[in-house]
Amino acid sequence: MGPWRCLLLLPLLAPALRAQQQHFMEYVERRLTLLEERISQWHDQSSRYSTELRDFKNQVLGMLEAAEKEWEAMRAEAESAAVRVDRLEREVDYLETQNPAPPCVEVDETLMDKQVATAKQRKNEKYTKLTDCSDTIASVRAMKILKRFGSASGLWTKDAVGSSEKIYVFDGTANDTVYVFPRMREFTLFSATRKAARIKLPYPWVGTGHLVYDGHLYYIRQQGPSFQVIKFNLANKTVVDSSVFPAEEQIPVFGLSPSTYIEVSADEEGLWAVYATKEDEKNMCLAKLDPGSLDIEQMWDTPCPRENAEGAFVVCGALHVVYNTRLPSRARVQCVFDVSGTLAPEDASLVYFPKRYGSHASLKYSPHERQIYAWDDGYQIIYRMEMKKKLEV
């Protein structure tokens, strides 16, 4: 087709092109209108969802506030109930420990003079051993920190005789309530004292030199210038016997433990008492106790000084004195006095304890476990000992 023919067809095609263009524009406008409607619908729905979310958030905050108030009220009720239970337990313990006839613990001057005369007569004599125990401490084999319980000073121990698993805790240096945990597990896991049984003593103790031995508690009571050893039956909660300690003008036995005047200790030979008097205020004294009558069987002057001493215990008839400084450092056994004369002081091992928090408030030797229950600035520690024969040291 020639060019002139195309020119003739242009007037005929122009109306069709304009109509097609018009339809296309109408289609685009309809699509844009539909898109605008959908955008407007989305905006309305988004605003509604935001409003509902805000209302839900406010509702949840209100519920949380109400729940927190209810929790606080329940916590206050639980604490109040715990206080009432604790008070009830103390009242029950008080009723259980009341004695129908309190024992007479007045000083018998005649008996005391007789005990003093007998003890002085046997003072510094050679000791006749009751057992064939010939061991001494070589070193601290292991240390285990159980927990932190109570005040800075106190003591914890088991019965030195037998296989009882009960743990006895004396919190402080002047108190009248002993906590008793049925086993080591309960003492380790639970920090609340209401998990333990309580024994309220008829007289308060003084210091940290007490001992549990063969079902009895031997503890120290101060009465004016004198000190008494009280023998308390743990089964029936009664005082079995008491005795004024036959030593005049007593002073604190350890330089770093000014509240302890008598340290009652147990070993394979029985009961011992470590003390000090103004007569020889530089060094300690040692006495052998009769567990049944509380009589002093024999007494010794030891070469162990009181200065910087923090505690002592007896092993196989040999007094071991532990020394430290007022600043935290390594405690060490620096003086050993063997009443049988088998172990010379210069032949004894110099035993070091691991460096801990301060100085030991108490050290309780367990003869059948061969370990020490220590109280160090509120921490309860077990030291397992490595033993050797005295002749091998």
C-alpha cells in the first residue's frame, strides 16, 4: 500500500484510538479507586487493632498490679504464719525443757576444797593411759566448707562417742538455745533455724568450749567469779550433775577468744578441760575430767602460751594448741603437750590449717571420725586429719 493510502486511512482510525485510550484511562481510575478503598480499609482496621491492643495492655497491667498486691498480701500472711509457728515452737520447746525440780547447783565449799586438794596432789604427775592410742596429727588432709550460719562466734559438733548423725549448733558466746539438726544433709541444705529442733537449756552458756559426749551436753556456766561445768542429759532434757570448776581466779584460756574460760574437749582417752588462771597467766593448764562425776582426776601445767591462741583440742592424750593472729592468716598448731610423755614437743609436726576468713572461734575434734568441726567467722568447716604414729613423727 502506498503512502498516500495510509494518509487516507488516518482519519478513519483516529476515533477508534481515542475510544481505546478513554477505556484504558477509565480502567486505571477504577483500579486506583479500588486501591484507595483498600488502603482506607486497612488504615481503619489498623487503628481498631491498635486501640484493642492498647485496651488489652491496660487490662493486663491492671491484672498484674492486682496480682502483685495479692502476692504481697500472701507473703505478709506467710511471714506472719512463720513468726507464729516459730513462737509456737519456742513455747513448745520451753514447756518440754522445763524441769519439775531444778537441780541444786550451789557451791559446796567442802567438796570443792576436797577436789582442789586432790587435783593439786596429782598435779603434773605422769599420766597412766587408758587406751593404746599412739597416734598424732601429721597434717590437714582435706578441708570442706559446709555453709555460713549464725554469728561470727559459735560452735557445731556431733556426739564425740557413738554413731549419732545429729548436728548440734551453739550460736554465739552467750545463749541458752541449742539447735539440733537430724543429719548433716539437713544442716547443709536448710539455713532457716525452724528446720531444726531446739533445746532450751536451764542456764545460759558462756564461751565456745562446750561438748556433746555420750548423749550428754557438757557446757560452761558462769556464776559470779566462778565457772560451773553443767552435765545435761539430751534425751530427757534434764540436768544430771553440775560442778564448780576447781580453779581460782580464772582468765580467758585463749588470747584470741576472750569469752572462753574453759575448753571441754574429748579424745580417745575421755574428757579434758583446758583453762588458765592468774597464777600462771602466760600459759595454759590441762585437766582430766571424769565424765560421770565431773571430778578433776589430774591437772598439768603446760608450756603452751595463751597469747595469739585461738583454740585447742586433745588427740590421744596430747594437747594441740592452735595459734593465729588478729588479722586473717594461716592458723597453725604450734604447741603440743603430751601428758604421757611419749611425744616430745620438738618432735611434733607443725600442722597448718588453710588460710580462711579470720580466726577459729571453736575447734571440736571427733575421735571416731578423725576430723575437726571448726567455726570460722560464721563459716562451718570440716578438717580431715592425716594421722601418724607418735614414734614415726
